[in-house]
Amino acid sequence: LLLSEPLCNAIDRTKKVLPILLVGAGNIGNEMIKACVWASQFGGLCKAKITVVDKNASWYEQKLRKEAPEFFNGEYELSFYDCDVLTAEFEAVLNEHCSDSRYIAVTLGDDGLNIKTALYLRSYYLRNDAKFENEPYICVQIDNEIKSQVTRDFSAVDRERINRKGWNLDSLNAQNYNLIPFGSKSECYSYQLIVNSEVEKLALNAHAAYEQLFSDGKESEDEMRSSYNLNEINRNSNRANAIHLIYKLYTLGYGIKPFREASSEEIANSNALVEELSQKLQNAAVIEELTRIEHDRWNAYMRSEGFCGSSIDEARIYKNRIGSHKFVRARLNACICSWNELDEVCREFDPKLKEYDKVFIQNAVYILGLSENPKINISKVFSKIIKVIFLQKKYITILMDIIF
């Protein structure tokens, strides 16, 4: 979901805040909370304001504080409100805390309730806007495949009637509820998503980029594929890292578009844009800013997984035992700290810690399949780059086309 419908689509660049509303805090809602926190790291562009609404929101908050003690330490706002979405109390919470929401996910654990709540939210934001134009992204978790397909096309007015009246396409679109279903069981438990998805391929390329660096280019493709599958913690981290590359490109003014949807002009301009981007990724100031964003993203991700930062003194103690500044079983890592504090960790444990991410950023065009490098793009992804386009402050959706 965060790759196909990225949070950056909902950013209003005239504001410094990205308001996100998460309705439901169960198993899937909990993952959405964590993912939205690390995905919403945009540096100085904007800060996330995430509001969680659920019958037992405060209980889930305490559960999260126990499982991830440092999760609430980052540069983002995270609030929880106990509320039954079937009562008038829900509208009161929306009025007081969520009237500005731009990206919404509904994950209440029941298809019918999810759809009903999503439809209510669409109506709420439209009728409470003086111009009747406020349409935040509304993503709704639906298990059933048929319900998911129907929801995507669900219209408030019969389509045949619209056609008979001779109304134009704008009228047709204006009556669509524009809900974004995700998470159907047929998708979640499919080979395509688990093994062959865009995220998995990009994550493998991200892993390859780091392995090329760590092994001085001596590791073979088979060895990299094997090492990618050895450690699920690193594998998950690579997935998050790969997804967020799309978000980093957004901060520079670029997007990714499927080749099949690109116009002949966009295809013709693509190579020049790749060259332009490649030059930017050699600029010291750009690299520094994107690396800082990456460290913030990594901090938020690691904290969401229950890891905590360790002091230099603490890290020295366990390093004598395990030989590393990170102690996975204890969920400790000395690198979970501010960007400036990372300098001391570099001096103590590895002078190249900051350089690793800088090299990763410089190789973004190969990881994303924008330019050829068979030693990094080992999953053979292929995509086209476009300039970010704005229309009425809404970012036009960009997707990645990945082909064997």
C-alpha cells in the first residue's frame, strides 16, 4: 500500500504537517501505525501528525509503548483516542482532532464495518468543506476479494444512468467514492506478493547495493540472493528502505511511472531526467540531506521494531561479548541516535557508518531500475522517471512498473 499509494501523494507543500488518520488499531492497524511513522520521514519538508482512533486505542497505545519503548521519541506527533466509530462520539473526535486529515486508513477488523466507516468518512470530509472539494486519500482494508474489487469501483450514482444522461467523465468520477481497498487475503497470501512483488524486488536490490559495498564487489549474485534470505530482520529493513527511496525522490521533485502509462514525451524525456537525478545524487548537499532523512527513517523503523539506542559505554560492554555495536537479541543498537550523535558512534566503532548510507543514496538510480547496473539491479527491475506534477495541490499518483 505504501508503495502503490504513497503517503507523499497526500502532502500539501504549502503546509509543514502531513495529517494521517488511522481508524482501527488491531493487528493490521498496529502495523499501519508503525509503517506510517517511518514512511513519513521527509526531513524539513513536513512532519507527520498521526491520529489513531479505536474502541481500545489507549490499550493499544500502552501495548505499543511496552513492545517498542522508544517508538514515541521521534520527530512526529502520535495521538490515540478511545472511540466507537458507530456512535456520534466519532464525529466529535473528527471535528476536534482530525478535520485536516489528508491520508486515512481504515482497519477495524471487519469488511462490512470497514467499508461502512470509509463511506462515512468520505461523506464527512466532503460535507464539512465549504467548497465540497476536501477528498483525503481513504484506504480501506478488505479481506474478501470480490468486496475489494466492488469497493474500488463503488459509485454513489448508477453508472448506466450517468451514461444515459450523457454526462461527461468528470461527472462519473465525481460520483465515485474513490476508496482504495488493500489487504485482501487473495493478495496477501499470493506468490505474487510474498515472493514476486515490487517491494520484494526492490528490497533485494537494496540488499545488493549494501552487499556490494561491504564485500568490495566480490560477492556473487547467488551469494547476495542467499544472504538476503538468511536474516528476516535485515530483510524487513531492506523492504522499508526500498519503499522509502520513492519518497526520497519525491523530496527532490521526481516520481516513478509505469512504462505502459507513460506518454511518448515522458519516455523521450526519461533519460535526460535520469541524468539530471544522477547529477543531483552526486551533489554533497543533496546527499547529506537525503542521508539525514534516511537516518531518521531508519531510527523510526528500528524503534517501531522494538529496538532501543544504547550508550557508547553500554555498547562497549556487549561488543566485547558479541563483537558488534548492535545486539539483536537484546534489541539494542548504538546507531539509534541523532544524526550529530552518530559521529561519536562512528569514531568508536566504524568510521564508515555514515558513508554506507551515502553510497546507498548515490546508487538509487540502479536500485530503482532507472539505469542499468547488473551488480545492483539483480532483480531486473525496469521503470521510468518523471517530474513531480501538482494539480490543485494534489500529487498525481505515481507507481512503479517492475518487469523481469
